Amino acid sequence: MATVRRNSRSDIEHETSRRGDHTEVTVPALERNAPYSGKKAVTRSRTLSIAPTGQCTPILDDDELGSNLEPGSRPRESEEQLDYSLGKFRGSAKYFFVRSLLWFKDRGEGKTVDATEDVLARYHNLYLYGAVPLTIKVRTAIRSGSLGHILLCLEFLAAMLSIVAYLRSTYAQTTQLWALTVRKIVALFFVADYLLKVYIAPVRFYYITSVTGVVDLLSTLPILSLWSKFRNEGAIPQMLLVLRALRILPAFAAFGIVGGTVGQQIFLLTIYTLGAVFIAAGILQWVEYKATSAATKAEEGCDPEGCFTFYDAFYFIVVTITTVGYGDFTPKSDLGRLVTLAVMLIAALILPAQFSKILQLASRRPYGGRIAVQKAIGCNFIVISGKISFQTVRHFLSGFYHPSHDKNMAAFPVRVVVMAPFKPSYDMKTLLNRYEGRVEFIEGTPMKESDLDRVCASFATAVFLLADEHAKDFDAEDSAQITRTLSVHRYCGPNVRVIVELLKPENSNNAIWDETESGIEIISPEAVRFQLLARSCHVPGFSTLVINLFRSGSLLRHANPCHWMSEYNDGLRQEIFPVILPSYFHEESLKYEEVVEIVYMSYNVILIGLDVVLLNKTRAVKLYPRGRLVTPSDIGLVIAKDLETAEAVSKHSKSKRSIKRAATGVKVALKSIKKSQQHDMETGIGENTDSSSINRQQTDLQAQFRHFYKPSIDEQQQNQSSEVDFVSSLEEAIDAAMQWPPLRKRYKPVSPVLERRADAIQANLEQRTMRVVLLPRPHILVCIEGKWPLNLFYFVSNLRTTAPVVPVVILHPNTPSAPDWGCVGLFDDVFFVKGSALFELDLVRAGVLQAQKVVILTQRFEDDDSKPREDTVSSPVNTLDVKNIVIAANVERLVSPARDRVLVELQQENQLQFLRPHYKIDAMQFHHKDFQRNSDAKLQFCPPFTAGKGLCPAAFTFLTYATYFNRNTLSIIEQLSCGRRVGDDEDGEVNSIRKLELIPVPDCYIGLSFGEMFAGLLRNDKASLALGLYRPPGTHCSLVSYVSTNPTSSIQLVYRDLIYVLH
């Protein structure tokens, strides 16, 4: 949303000042709410802020700001007033019933997190440590551990014993002692089980009034008759014993016997039918035994126990409901005939419905139904919609329900509803069934209020709207996404998070979001894609490092500790978690770097940054805020292997043991610092030294022109933009905003500018077109074989925000149009070569031999036939992926060795395995359950990915679920990619930038452990925060280089190791 600030200079006309990237101009405007005299309109001066993109925002004066508005805000309609007037479901009795259940839920016992409301709004409570009451601890132990399976087995056994005891009672006039003892034990178990379920229920009122709760309660009532003298004659207790047969169904569902597949549904139908027959036979046998007079028994020649045994009654019911009717058995009493009539009527109603369900399952499962909103009680309820495909759902669910997130999901479960405008395929049904009832599919669209009502979207905690990354028209797809977002936001109101994907990053600043900012979160995977690509050109393996920090992948089941995959697997487990810092950190006035050392030495956890409160009362993430004193409002961001380890930081106490361990770490660090400083004095490192003198691993052109610790271009532009320019007219301000190339190059030019400046753009293209590339310094070669990428601007722009500045050469078969070239030609040192990267001679003309990095981009599917189907696991071969694999092979043939000089994009993630070097990964090395959910996760172990050589845009699905748990995900990725300017409260110059770099291991640390180097770098004068290693080929028998994130502190450093550091 455009920035609005206070401005009291309303009496200055036609005065324009340029501050930063925006231009301010004062123009006459019609007076608001002024009466029209008929001859002369009343006008006043209005100041506009004109952005480089042409976006104009009015700046409100003091008298225009209402008394209830804060400075910098703008008047908007109250969305809370509209919340209860929308949706046909609202206002009904069911709506108020569900609201009352949610009211009970909110006031029930839950995790008590010691954090403010703004913290709880930014981070999901599953990720935050808090005091958990005994109720939730017991619930967690039952749902997640073996205790739950034991209770289910006992419940199944008790139900079966009850059935046997009931059958035994139908043949004996008196109950034997052992049978009575068994019935008492079973009855006591059912009572204890019911009380336990009431105790651990998230909303006890809902459980007691639910069908399950009523059945459980009725199964406990027979205990009242066991200690009464009428225990054998009571009709109601005998009938309640029959209901215990229903208690075997939870065990069937828990062990996968009952589910959504055809076989499971047939089994469930059989169980329901046999259960109904069993209950009816028991009722009929008891009625005939009790209601038939002794005279009738004697007349019919029956036994004194009755004319019907239980098996006779069971046989009679089966013959009756199947309409066979042999006539060999008939009821003898009037009450028995009444029961038989009721059974026939009920069978006529139930059995056709059950068979109809099987027929619907064979053709179309009733996915077009509705979600019972009561399922949201006691769990977090989210909806996934938009452009749904099998691949996106599989990647989303596998990461969302990853075992690293399961610690608290047992106590606070998350239910997912997938809503798509098509019928689910067999593959989709099979995938959803693997999540054991936690995921459901509903056929519908977010554009219809009736469909939103069917999925109960207004009660969800979040709604995800996924975009079609394979769309041919990005504008059309973003327009559809905007429409879906407004529809969901208007129906649900501001209390439901709407997380939407947009394909064009510039659409996130659309004016349509101005009045609907609350509750809407915009994600642009394209922006993240080019940030990772651009930074990977300077920092090898950067894309793998970042993706592994946020994407939850499959883990190895058995790994050789001495093999490189074991070390990489340990790094793959690392994720970024928010932690509530212990109070004594700020009570002792500890600085950030002191807290980092304590946390790392105690738990092998890296405190990468802080979420702090700014002067304007908003929160922002600061990575590596060296010199900052920790305050009570700060939230830590740590790299840890799992949630349990991250929570251990929050539970850390000031004990002698922790102080002793930290002091030991300080001694090791000081010892390493002395060696490091002595080494720096001897070698000259620490001065303005070029990296070519210290980078021992790289011997190609990339090493010769690589620089560390240099100011970025973004910093230089920021310094230049601090000057204030003045113009005298609105026309001059418009001309400044419409010029090409623009003065401010951080924003993508808009279409009107590109169309009006087409002649200047074509002239620039002719000047920059080269037949043979002969540049005085190495360059980055961009190979594009498909269509011209619409968002290529963001790749070049991100290349220019970090040092060093490297020329860019674009190789493409066709001459770009003026709008295409206008988005990249505005930057200096960007050149074009017409040719195909499939032709090796064209690669040579484009300077592949002099290139420090060759980037091979992908761009959408070329035709509809190659586009993957939405609902199936199988995908056709993408011809553009095959071409990119061939181009990579051509480059590696020409540039030998091509280590760390090739970066390839592939549209389909399973194509990564065809890049060199080839390495087969056995599926048996992964956990069977996780591998079934997402078999593509094994591709994270492919050598091209571990080395940072291969990248797939489809893998960016992790942004959606990562943003759900942590709203700062995009901010963290952006700071890692582009750097962050240091604030006044930190140690260092105000204009310095914290950024992630890859530097060689100093000689003094070779042979030492990673933990010793971590402490030494943290306390060195050139203080840096080590995040991981980029290990050379041959380390632990590896074929290529690989990324090791937050390795164990005992890992020994070798000669050619590189370190990922924030400095």
C-alpha cells in the first residue's frame, strides 16, 4: 500500500521536491464537500506523492486527518460493520450455536504463551513456547504416543468382551461369577474411558452433546445395573449392552481399516449392516424371551428360555431383510412381531442408502457436500483453494504435516479443506487418504458465496489462494486471484487470514488493496525465485541453503555417519523457528552476540536474528543485529533441527551449568581469536584485501573477480537519493516519472512508459546488441530458450543490489520487443546476443568461456499438451526442461571444469535427477510413510540440488505454509538475499549493510571444529555469524560440493571449506 504521511505545507503551490524514490508535487484540486455555486468551483491545494512506477498518492494535511486517525493513516470503511451482514449462514440458529461452541473453545484451557498480541499475530502458537496445562499434556500423550494405541486396543477388547458377555447371558438364567467379574471390569473401563475423554476434550460441552459422546455415555450406563438386584431383568441395561458393539469402530478407523478408499468403504458398509443385524437380533431375542408367555412356549414346544436363541434371531433377521422369507421361524409374541415390522421398515430405509454410497464412491465420491463446521472445534481449520493441482497439494501437505511440526499438532490439530472446481481423481483421493482424515476435498470455487458457506470459510483461521504458475497470461491469472481474494475477504471479514499468491510482484502494490489491507497477505513466488537466482550467482549454494531452511523435506531413515548424505541430512533438518527469549537475557543487559554464544554453546542452535519493536510501534525482523541490547519485547529467530530443540531455548534458565558451558566457549573463542588475529597480521587479511588472494577453492575466472566486504549498489543509490531536487511544474514532475531509463531503477517500468518510450528502448537495444561478446571483465550469461520471462527485471535488479557489479549478457533466439527489453535495458552493462544456447557456437559467441556464471532460465510450458494435469500424479515431459538439460551439458562440455559455474532452472522437479552428476537414491533410505506422501522430496538429495546447481520454481510451494507459521518468512528471505541496512542501535556504521556472504575458512581454523570457528568469528574484530558450510567435492566421498546448514559443533573443517556468514 502506498505510504501516506503528514504534510502541513498546503499553501505552497507548484512546488515539487524529490525525497528518496518519490516525487511530491502540489496541484489545485476541487474542495471536498464544498457547495457548488454554479459559476465557480471552490478549489484548494493538494499535495501528491508520485512514485517511479507512476502511482500517485494524496498526502493528507493536518485538517484533513480526522480526530480518530493516527498520523500516516487514511480513512477507511470499518470492515467489522460488514462482517455480520454477509453470508446466508450468518444470523441463523446454527451460526449462533457454532459461535457459542467457539466461545467455549476460546475460554477453555490452552497453551499460555507469554507474548503480546502483535507477536501472536505474526507467529503461529504452534511454534511458540508456552505453559501447557495437564489436560493438553494428557491429550498429546494419547493422540501422539503409544498410549493412544493401547487405549484403542483396550476399548476394542472391552467392546468384544461385552458382546460375548451379552451372547452368553441370552443362554443362561443365572450369571456365573467369572462372567459377572468380566462385566464389572469392562463397565469400569468404559466409565474411566468416558471420563478421560471428557477431561481431554478441547470443548467438553461439544463432546458431551456430540453423537460420539452420547454413544460413549450410553455404553457406561449398564454399570448401574451390575450392583442392583434387577441386573438380569432390566430391559434398558440389556439394550445398552448391545450399543457397546459400536465402540469397535474407533479402533478400525485408527488402524486404517476404515477410510475413504473403495475397499475401506465396502468394509465399513459390511460392518454397519452386520452391526444393525446384530442389534436387531439381540432386541428380538430378548423380546421373545421376556414377552412370550409360558403357555405359548409350551404350546409351540419351545424351551423355557424362549422360542428364539440368539442365533435363531440372527438367522431370522437376515432372512427377513433379504426378503427371502423361508418361514421356518416366526415371532410368537405381539411385541416380537412389532420389532420385526420395525426392522423391515428400517432396513428398507438404511440398506439402499448404504448401497448408494458405494455406487457414488465408484463413480463420484460426494465431494460436493459440505463440511460440518463442528469439525473446526478443537483444531485449527484452514482452506486451500485457487488453482489447485495434484503437485501443489502434495508439496503443501507434505510440508505442512511434516514430522518436525507434529510436536504440538497432536494437542492442537490442524484440519485442511481443499476446495477446487473439479472432481478429484483417483491419485488425489489416494493422497488425501494418507493423511488419516485430517484433509478433506470439496468441489467448489471461492467465487461463490454458497461454496464458501459449504466449507465454512468464515470459521477458518486462514484461506490459501494458490496461483497457476504455468499460466500463459500472468495478468489474467493475477486478475483472477485478486477477484478470488476480494470474494473471500468480503465473505470472511478481516479476522480470517487470506494468503494469496500473485505472479507479478508489482501487483502487490495495486490500489485495490488500500481498503482491504487487514487480513490479506500477498506472496509473490516470482520475486523470491529471482532473489534466490540472483544471489546464487555470487554465493554458490545459496538457493539450496534458503530453501532447506524453510522447506520441510523427507529425512533419511538409515545414514552412514561417515557419508556426506548423513551430514547433509542433518542440515536438511534445520529450520527457522521463533522463540520467546528467557527473561534473564534482558535482565542481565546482554547484547545480541552474547545471547548468540550462550544459545549456541548450550543447544547447538544459531540465533540468526531478532523480531524487534520499532519506534513507530510496529515490528520488524533484524538479522544479525550486532551490538543491540536484548529487550523484553524481542522475539528470537533461531536455526534449530526441530521445534523441541527451539523450545528448549525458551526454557533456558540461568544455571551454573549453562554459565560454565558458556564460559568454556568464551575461552575457546578467545584462544581462537588470538590465533586468528595473529594470522590476519601475518597475511594482511582484514584490510581491503581482494578475495582472489584468500579464496583457495576457486581457480577460474569467478575467483579472480570476486570481492568480499564491498559496499553494495543499493547503498550507493541510497546515498545518492538523499539529495533533494526541486521542479517548478506538474508537467516537469510527469516528464520525470515518464522518462526512460528512469532515474530510480529499483522499480519495474510500467506499460504506459514502455509504450511511449518504445523508440528510445529500440535504440538502446541496437546499441547493446553484440555479435561476439568481448568484455574486459567476466560476466553473467543468461540463457533463455523459451519465451522471454515476464519478470526478468527482478533478476537483473537483484543482481545490482549486491556487490560486485557484473555485466549481464542475455542469449535468446528472438529479438526482444520494446516492453521486454525496456525492463532490463534500463540497467547499465546489460547486453543482448541473438542465438540459441542449444547451438554451441552461439554459446561461444555469447562468451561462455569468459562467463563467471551461466544461468539457464525456464519459463512456463510452451503448449497446453505439455502442461501437467491438475488432478493427477503423472505429468508429461516438458520439452523446455529437456532443452535446459541439453544446454547444461553443452556448457559443461565447453567449460571444464564447470564446477559452481552453472545454474539451471527446471519446471518439473523430477527432472533434477537428469542433471550431471547422476546419482541414484534408493527409496528404502527414507521413511516409508513420508516417502508415500511426497516421493519428490528425495530430489533434495540429488547432487545438482545439494550443490546449488539445480532449482525448480515449483518447489516454492513452501512459501505458503511457511508464511502460515511465520509471517516474517518473506522478510527473512529478502534480507538474506539483498542484505539489510544497520540501524542506529547496532554496532557499526549507520550506512553499513548486514548481508550473507561465502568466505574461505581462515587458515587458523583448519583442522579445528565448526564450534570453535563459530565462537572465534563471533568475537573477532570482523565479527561474523557463521550459518553453515559449503563443502568441497570429495568430502566424505561426495561427488559434488554440498551445503551443510548449522553442522554439529564437532565437525572438523578441511582445507577448501567455505563458510556462509552474516557480517
